Amino acid sequence: MMKSYRQILEEVKTEIPEVTIEEVKKKKDKQEDFVLLDVRDDDEYREGYIPDALHITRGMLEFSIENYVPDRDKKIIIHCAAGLISLLAAKSLREMGYTDTASMAGGYRAWTAAGFPTAKDRPMTPEQMERYSRHFMLREIGDKGQAKLLDSKVLLVGAGGLGSPAGLYLAAAGVGTLGIIDSDVVELNNLQRQVLHRTETIGKPKVESATATIKSLNPDVEVIPYYERLTEDNVMDIFKGYDLIVDGSDNFATRYLVNDAAVLANKTVVHGSIFQFEGQVTVFKPHEGPCYRCMYPTPPPPGMVPG
């Protein structure tokens, strides 16, 4: 015998307990150990959400839940927009072996109508939704991660062989502000590896060339060029405006300067170095691990390192 949607819901209500929004808020306030699961569509979620709720769209629930909640005895309270789809989602999880699932009655609409706390991520333009669509599909990034990228500020020390690919990928990913400091101009022999630059920019400052390339790739990115050498006189003033330093410098004096200033300013440094076909990348986070000078207390003697 065929069943209507309403009949199915009534049957599910006899199997799945419903909890009120007041009960859910009380559990959150007490910091009880449970998962609040939001199964609304992405568009609904972007309009606002309950802080700390886990978001998995209803269409991806059965495919993804085990990645987020491997413990099948964990208490899970599910909510949707109005409290109906969440009932069906809770039943589906029961069928997968989750033993303690419930639905939040009234859903997100009831939660907001009661004036309970909500949050909303940085709004995206239609172009940004398309540009970063592949990021939104990655649970490690998603909407929140992309918003953080757009709000982040990264300084590139050097726009050469290391700074060029780093700059391109940071810009493509949507890092909102990129500072670039370099005192050199583009030369013909740079172009075989320094992909921020082009034949028509030979003779121009690298920071100018890099700015043009990055803006053509992603106009979301604000590029701040520093056509100067990093020195003891300017390093602290420049570093203070950035969340992260990417060290792509090509000399030891600058590397030690970057390290010492980062320790003083408590800035994390992503350090890269390369020689022919060998490379090294290291993250130095001040006060949580060794710094560059901890590993290499003094620069090597002149002539010891190939040019």
C-alpha cells in the first residue's frame, strides 16, 4: 500500500524523539556532550546557522556522517529548517546503526524566532561562489574556511623562484591580502622559473610585475607591493600588518632577519629553500617549537654554499 509523505512522517514521529529548542539551548549552555547536526541545504546555511553546529546537507548525510561522527553511540540532535526533514534524517541514521538520534522540533525557524544565538559567515558574491566552488566542496575548507582565507593577510618575502608559485597559489585560493617585498627587477633569466613575471615586464620591479599578474588572476586579492629590501629598520613595521610570513628569500642575511623579527612579533613563518633539484619547506611557529636560528645558530662561512 502506498503511503503519503504525511503518513511517513507520522510513523517516524513514533520512532524518533523530538526535543524542543529550549532543551537544545540548555544542553549547549551546559556544554553537554552531543552533536548538533544541521542538515539544511547550503543556501539555507549561508543565510545563518546555530554556532558550533555540524553542517552536512541532507543529500550528503549518509555518505559523510561517519567521517564526522564515527561513534555510533554518540548523541545526535538533528535540525533542518522547520523540523520535518530532520525527522527523516534521524531515522536514516538509526538505520545506519546510530543509537541515540533525535530531531529538534521547529527547526532553525523556531530557533531564530525565539531570538536564540545565530551566526553568519562572510557573504559571497555570485562570482565568488563560482570561483571558490571547489573549496566549498572540501570539508577542510568549506564556507568558513574560504571566509577566513579572504580575511587573511600574508606577506611574501621575495617574488622570485619561491615567492612566485607561492604567490600564484595563495592568490588563486583567495587569500584576501598579499604583501610582496622585493627590491629586484625582472631579468630575462628569471622567466624560466619565476612564473609571476612575463617577457613584457623585463626591466620592471618584480613587485610591480607580480601585482599585475596576481590582479589578473584574482581581482579579489589586495596586493601591497614593497619595492625595497627588508632591513632591520623596516621589518617590524612591515610584519605587524600580516598574519603569516612566507619566506622565499635567497640569502642568509634576510633569512635570519625574518626569523628574528618573526620571533619578536610572534608571527608564524613558512620557510622555503631550494638548490637545483632539492628543496626544503619548514613551518616555524614562535614559542611553540624551534625557530630557524635554533636549528642553524650561525650562517655558514662565505664560500661554503653554492651560488
